[in-house]
Amino acid sequence: MKKHILIVDDEASIRELCKELLEEEGYKVSVAVDGQEALDKMEYDVFDLFLIDMAMPRMGGFELMKKIKEIQPLAVIVVLTGFSSIEGAVKAVHAGAYQYLSKPINAEELFEVVKAGLKHADDLYGPIQKAFEPGSDKVQKGEPIILHGFSPEEKMEFMELGIVKKFEPSDNIPLSKDQYGSIIIIENGDISVWLSNTIVDYLQKWDSVGEESFILTGTSLISLRAETKVKIRYFSRKKILDFFAYKGEKLLKRFMINLVNASHFKWRKAAQRIVMLKLIGQQ
């Protein structure tokens, strides 16, 4: 699947030059004339990398970068700037941008930075990102995302922390009660995820629920329902924290990165589902 890049610049010549160059390199490229149009496009599409001009009407590069990060925390952003604004570009990098490019655009520098940025995105998301991309149904997940990078022994020890519960089709599945926990891993079966009266996702073996509540404690707005016979393992917050207190800070950091990645992958799936529903509605 082609990597999708969004170019945001109010200068038509810069937009079209970058678009033409990157399309010749085999990338899928969309353009926006300013920050507001970029945010509008993010409502119905997913981008692997952003090229953002620092000085634009309606919304500047700094503000747009902040809003993109709120929607897509692991977004890889390259800022575009004139020679007179290099200092601002450096500040943007310190604020979370991946890199900056000076205008006028040099083709080789553009290719180099985009290639490195996309590799950085792949490193952040991990190889399991492909399990959520259209056309990759044949990819089999052999472990929960939240345990990616753990040793076999660490995975086994972590799984032993959980309490196993079974549910029948149409059963409502509790998300967080005192006797249950803050994170759930599905071991077998199919589960639908509901927001109000709408199904927003489907979960299967090795999918997990509750990553967001572990990072930011609070009440979840979703509900779960068993579509088939389901086997689930619940993990209490206290047991998880005790486990990592024993295992050490390095493994805890790996786990927290996995939680962020798992949350981001769900966002990508939801975005793809929204696009699909919109396309179906237009037919």
C-alpha cells in the first residue's frame, strides 16, 4: 500500500512542486492550502507523513502541528520554512516536528527527509501496523500488541496476571469494575464495540481494550458485546503496576509505548471504517 503524504502550504507553486516530485517517487499525495483545510481532510483520510509550511493564513504551522498531534499523537511532521525563518523551524523540531526543509525546495533533500520520516513512522508504529491496513486481512497477529517486544518468558508471566472470564453470544461485557481490571485481552471469540447505539469496531483474538484508561484514568464511553462465545482475560491496574515495579523501568517504558501504539492503531481502523461508511453512503 502506498504511503500517503499531506502537503499543507498556501503557495501553490510549492504545493504542486512537492506533489509532483513525491508522486514520481511512488507516494500517494494530497494537498491543502492552509491548516483548516488540512484538519478537514484528516476527518476522512489517514496520512503517514505531513509536510507543513510554517507561515500560513487562518492557522500557522505551530498551531496546526499542535492540532495534528492532538488527533494523531505519533504523527510524523516535516516543517517547510524560508531561509529567514530557520530559527522558527528549529523551535518546531524541539516542539515535536520530525525535521525541517528550507525553501526553495531541493528535490534530493525532499526525498531524503521524506524517506527517513516514513521509516521513523514505521519504527514508531511497529510491524503490526500492517494488520490494520486495508488488504492485509491475511496477516495473523500471534500476540497482543501491548506485549510487543517482550521476551517469551515476560509474555507468559504477564498473561498469568489476568483473570479469565467467559461470555455467551449477546452478553454485555463489563469494561471496568472493581473485581475486573483496567486492561482486557481477548483470547478467543468476536466482540463488537459500541458507542451509544453505533458499532465502531470489532475485536478478535489478541486484541485489547482499556489502553487509554490505563494511560489516562477515567470512565470509558464505549461498551462491549459478545458476538460469539468469548474468552477474555482481565488485568487489574494494581497487578500490572506491581509487575513492572519488579521487572524494571525499561520494560515499563516498552509497555507504555505499546499502549500508545495500540490506541493509535484503533484510531486508524476507526478512520478507515468512517471512510468506508461514507463511500457506501454515497453509492
